[in-house]
Amino acid sequence: MNLEELKKSMSTLDDVLAQKNNEPINFNTATCDSAQSRVAKQYRKGILNCSVLAIVFIILWVSGTDENSFPVAMKGFLGIFMAIAAIVYIFLYRSVKKIKLATSTPMQMMKQVASLRLYTLVAEIFFAVVLAVFFTIFLSNLWSLGTYTFWLVAGALLVSITIALIMLPKKIRDFRELTAID
């Protein structure tokens, strides 16, 4: 390619980049509002579930009931972890509620939704890693005590993971619909 062709290509690229689209962005308010309420509902459920589990495991930890299959240290870890998860879900819930379709500019709304997606993704990955480590330790402890309880817990864990994977496309759809455009 010679210098003239390069100049012509750069000129064309500059022209394309300089064009501005003057069409306003119109969000589908009904779809966005219903998606926002569904995402907020998921976070409320997360807050409630994690709070209840945190209280239960902290009470078990403080009471000091020690069993070979579920030691006090694991109860304390789960109680603290669930309390932290509830706090994270409260933060995410408040972030969802801050999104105001009627008063925000399209760029503000897109930024808020992108931040919410990023925070949610980071939180869920962190929770998954911590729970994977916990269940690795917990299941190895169960294996040493008895295979029946190990397989029972492993089966319940497999069912939980399957349900989460079935619900994942719905969650992805809800996040996509937060910025549905007409």
C-alpha cells in the first residue's frame, strides 16, 4: 500500500469517526422498569436468605456445639461469610434502586447499569470461589467420617448447582433488559 492510499484510508476513517448520530436513545420504559423490579427482587431474596443463614450459623458458632462432621470453626466461617454476602447484596440492591429511568440521561443510565453488572459479576465470582473452597474442605471432612453423608451432601450440592445454572439465562436476560431500547 502506498502513501496516497494510506492517506485516503485515514481520511475515510476520520470522516466515519467524525459523524455523529443525532438520533436520541429511547429506552423501552416498561421493559426496563419490569427488569429493574425483577433484579431488585432477586437481591431482596439474596439479602433475606443470607441474613437468615448468617444468624443461624452465628448462633450455632456462639453456642459452641461441636460435631465431628461440622466443626465450630466452619460454622463461624459460614456465619461471617453469609453476613458479608448479605451486606454485598444490600449494596447491590441499593445500586439497582438508584437507577432512575425517568430522570437519568441515557449515558448516566448506561453507566449505572454497567457498574451494576460489573459489581454483580465480581461479587458472584467471589462468592463462588469462597463456596468452592468451603465445600472442598467440608466434603473432605465428611468423606473421612462416612460416605453416606458425603454422597447426600454432594447430591444436594449438585442439585443446587443445576438449579442455579437453569436460572442463569433468566438473570442474564433481566440484566440485558435493564437497558432495552425501543
